[in-house]
Amino acid sequence: MHRPAVFAALLGLTRAASAVGDFWVQNDFCARVKGASDDAPVTYEDPATKEKTTHGTADGRKACLHHCLSLGLV
């Protein structure tokens, strides 16, 4: 197989795996909170209980780690 074909195949597979990880594996909390920081906190409302919580850097890092691990597993 030629290098451009291998590159195209791998690119397509990684994009597909990324979409599966983002939309099917990652939960709503992780998707919303992974960008939180103390300078720009994120308020999350639980869809089931309607409880609002505010998250900063520590929670953002945990959510980002969960996101990276779930994408790595996919």
C-alpha cells in the first residue's frame, strides 16, 4: 500500500473513533466541564435533578482526563 493511502485510511479511522468517543462514550457532564478553570468556571445543571453546580480547574482537569482515557480506549 502507498503512504498516502495508509495516511488516508488511518486519518479516517481516527476521525471515526473520535466521533464515537465524543458522542457515544463521553457523558454530558464530562463534555461540559472539561474546559473549566478557576478563571472561567463552568456551571453544570444535572438534567435529572436540575441541581446546578459550579466547577473550576480541578474538576475540569478530572473531566479532561476522563475524556482522554475514554478516547484512548475507543
